[in-house]
Amino acid sequence: MPEHRITVHPSKPLEVLNADLTIEVESDGEKFGELRISRGSIDWVPRSHRRSFRLEWEQFDEIMRESGRPTQ
């Protein structure tokens, strides 16, 4: 299974306002993609892609409830 690395360095709690919060995701030491979080949606930009894949928050919630694995 690949090893994933996610790096976020908030110095304090932050609210996403007019600019996206971008989180870079690495897999086995190479960039896997970027997760962009905004007030209206969540976007995934895979490595070597110019365009993102966007879900509105309600769509994201539905997909996670249907396809996600519950945690304890």
C-alpha cells in the first residue's frame, strides 16, 4: 500500500473566506494531487492535470455517506 503524506501548517484555527485552502497530498514521495477547500465546494486536482474535479459540499456529504467507510 502506498504511503501518503499530507502537510498542513496552520498556526491557529483558520476560516476559509475568499481564498481556497490548498492541501498538497504526496504518495510514496511524489505529488499525488491537491485538495482545494472553499466555502462552496471541495476540488481535487490530480497530479499532471490542469482541471479539477469539483463537488459541492452537499454532494461530498452524500458520496462520503454512501461510499465512505465508517470509523469508530
